[in-house]
Amino acid sequence: MYPQSLLAEIKRRLTLSELIGKTVQLRKKGHEYHGLCPFHQEKTPSFTVNNGKEFYHCFGCGQHGSVFDFLIHQNHLTFIEAVKHAAEMAGVTLPRLAPSHPEEDQTKQTLEQILEHACQFFEHQLASPDGKEALNYLLRQRNLVPATLKKFRLGVSASSDKGLLTHLLAKGHTLDQIKMAGLLSEWDDGSWHDKFRHRIMFPILDRKSKVIAFGGRLLGPGEPKYLNSPETPVFHKGHTLYNWPHAQQSAQKKDPLVVVEGYMDVISLAQHGYERVVAPLGTALTEEQIQLLWKLCAEPVLCFDGDEAGQRAARRAAERAIPFLKPGRSLSFLTLPAFEDPDTFIQKEGLARWYALFQQAQPLVNLLWETEIRHYLRKTPEEKALLEKTLEDFCLQIQDPAVKNYYKQEFKNRLFLWNAPSKRTFSKSKPLSPKKIDVILIQERILLASILLNPALEEHIHEEFTLLQFQTPAHADIQKKIINYFSENNTLEKETLTSYLINYGYEKTLQTILATDLFIHAPFLRLSTLDLILESWNQVHQLYGQKLGEKEELEHAKERLRTTLSSEEWQRYKRLKESFVLSDEQKEE
């Protein structure tokens, strides 16, 4: 460790307000400088810098420290790195520190060198004639440009068993070292071969932009489609995020930090101009990764697919973040339109629409509330008690007393309104004047969506679904195609059914049917138990039949009114018409 006298000399030579002023706009007030805090989002300046006392302090989030603390938090450095950086700016020469674990440090340096050589090998392969297939895939199918390939150092692994192994041995690395780097797999006979073969290679970098691992996407059919490096002395999957260095370098921008699911989502967004984006490495977000996110942004936006798997991932992330919530530090959640991921969305809609999409992001408290109440459809006393206990358990996990208290108040208010006769949905604010809903249209969407999201349901409702006479032409059309699918296929996979319908030109119809508002009217569609979905489908099917009967009765009343213009017939017609189209609020009551 460096002596305190040396650290004091570095601080004395640096003017703290000048250093911080490079990234924070400061205004002098008396002996201090004031500005917006760089560590949390605020509109009124609560961040102060005092040169005489050599510290900064934020009255909003409580961040406090010296020049070294500022560099650690702002640039995500270790203490030693912060001291070296500050000393360089101050013109102070530092004594050389002896490594605390020289053997461990040497091992890490060796592995980093091996992984760098491997990355260069993959890059060279992509530029060679052997990489033509991979290059065409990236440029033509994924619409990437050469500059993007270079920026993310994309490459390709050879189809041969030992192409990389031979190359690294020729570089002077030993077999044991290459194995330790996570680049080899063992055959049954005890021999070794390249772990990554015939794959697009995505280098995974640490915060210093050093290669520490790889992700590989298979070219062509086969399993597994994606393959990541194993844990090594330099790579810990749960502590790393893909694209962290680029996201960190753009930390001064005011764009929210976005978390997506895949490598290509990250790369496509960056190519279109949005670089504040990272991805976990094929697993659910860990607590360590969430803490990493908060180092770059007070409220990162987690962007997941709208399918059931995406919603489960969002819920898991929310539950892991709950204990560590603090004032001004949380998560937001964004669900994409049906059948879209960030890659396809940004390519179709562009950067402006991507920014506009953030307006739909919902706070963590909304996600917890909405995903929980979907399990309580009947509102029995027992269900109400269980919901209240579950929400209370969430609150008990929150360590910060102030945040815990506000969550308790929020859930208490929502429970009161949820139990009241005229509850309102909290997913989005409603206009004061009720919006009219075509109930038949909603019921048809629910009946179709149930099968689209749960194809196994068709076996239980085949006859009822086949006999349905949808009033909406687009719904009747896609119903016929769904019936055709089940007559031609035995596969009950949601993705297979969806691809089948998209191939026949039903993508727009699917997006309309599965628009996010559907789950407000049919929360049971979020449930995974087929029995509950079947029970709910039968209820909607019965109500739909009743509604069609009301419509037919309305048409008869309209015809009678034409032939017999009387006050009695007019009142009957009005009564039937009012019951046919309900408002949001009436429907929920």
C-alpha cells in the first residue's frame, strides 16, 4: 500500500473541482462548487465540492469522498488504479508495489495472453476464405457492417478439431495452460480438441477491455446453439456483463443503461447508435451483475421478450434486486411487442422509435404487483390474505428502512383499491373518461391467444374451437389457418406454431392479437398451469356465446324498431346497445 504522505501529496497537487468539473458542470457558490450529482439522477443540484477540505458530498444520495473515491466510482477503478491515475495527472512518481500473490498474477497474465491470441486467431479466420460462410451470415443475414465486426472483434472458429489448439501450441503455450483458459474439451479417449468449432465467436471483455472468455453461436443446425467459456481464473460468468467496456465508456451520456438478453441484441443496438447496453452471459441476472449495473446507472432498464420466458426472467431479476434497493436506486422493465427482440426492433423501427419505447418502461414496484395479482383471480378471502402476506414478505427483504416503508405504503394502497368494487389496473395511468371497448373483439383475442401461447390447449378444446364463428374477419381467417396447422402437425411447440403463421403472412394479425393490453383483460394467460388456462378459456368461451346472443338480440330489436317506432321498443333497443359495448371501468367491475 502507498504511504499516507504520498496520497496526501497527490491530493494537494490536484484541484478537486477542476478534476470533477471535467465530467460535472459546477457553479461556484462561496467556498464551494455545486452541480447535479453524477452518481444518481436528480433535477435540483445537491452535489457539492470543497477544494479546501479536499472532498465532495451529495446531500441527495450520500456519496462522499476524496479524489480517489471519485475516480473509483466514476471510472469503476480499483483503489490502486485510482491512485495511479491521480498520480499521473498530478505528476507524482509512484514507487513500484510488489504483487501480493505473484504466482496468481502470473497465471492471470498468461491466460489473458492466450485468450488474446485466440481472439486474434478467430478474427483472422473470419477474414480468410474459410470464414466466408460466417462473414456472409453476419453481413447479409444479420445486417452488420465491417466497422461493427471490428469494434466487437467478432470472429469464427474453424470446423477442424484442433485448429486453435495447433495455433496456440505454435505460439509457445502449453496444453495445460490452454486447458486452463477454457478453450479445450476432452474426447472419451482422453485426447483434447477445440471447445469452439464452426461457431461465430463473440469475445467477452473485462472492464479493461481484455479478452477473458468467449461466447460462440453455432453456424448451421445442431446443439447447443450457444456455448460460453467455462469458469476460469480470469472469468466468472455471474460477475461479468457483455459489452461492459463500451457501456462504461459512454457513461457520461444521459441515455438509460439497457439490459438485453443476447449478444446480437447488444451489437445491433450499438450499430444503430445506442451503446449504453449490456447483456448477461446466457443466464439470469445475478446479484453481482445487478450491483455492476448500478455502478453505471441508478435505474437500469431491463428489456425482455414479451413471452412467458421473458416475463419469468424479469420477475427473477426483480426478486434478486429487492434486498438492495436504496433511495434513487432501482430497476425499470420494458416488454417488447410480440415476436420482437431488440435486434429486430431496432432494424425495423430505427433509433427514434427505440427511444420512444422507453416511455412504456414500468418501475419495479409495478412489475412485482402485476405479476403477483395474476395468480389471484377469484379474490376469495384466502387469496386476499395470501396476496397480502406475499407482498409483506417482499417488503421485509428490503434492507433500506425508507424504501421498505414506502413499499409497504404503496402495496397497502394498491390492496385497498384492488379489494374495492371499482378497482383500477395499475399497469398504466388511465384517462378520467372511460375508453370504450368492443367486448366481442377482446373475447376473440383471448380465445385465440390462449391457443397461440399454449398450443397444448387445442387437444382439450378442439371441437369448441373448430365450431367458433368469429365476427372479426382477421380472426376468422387466422382461426382457419390454426385449424390447418393442427391437422398437419403434431408439434405443440409455441415457437413452431408462431413460425408457421408468420410464414403464411399473419405476423401483423399476431401482433394485434397479442398486444400487451390483452393481459390486462386476461391475466390468466400469464399462468403456466394448463388446467387453469383451460378453465378460464371455457369461461370466456361461454361469455363469448352469450355476447353473440346479445348481439343477435340487438339486431332483432333494431329491426323491430324500424317496423314499430314506439317508446317501449326504443328503450329496449337502448338498453341492449348499452350492455353490448362496455367501458374499461364497467368491464372490470
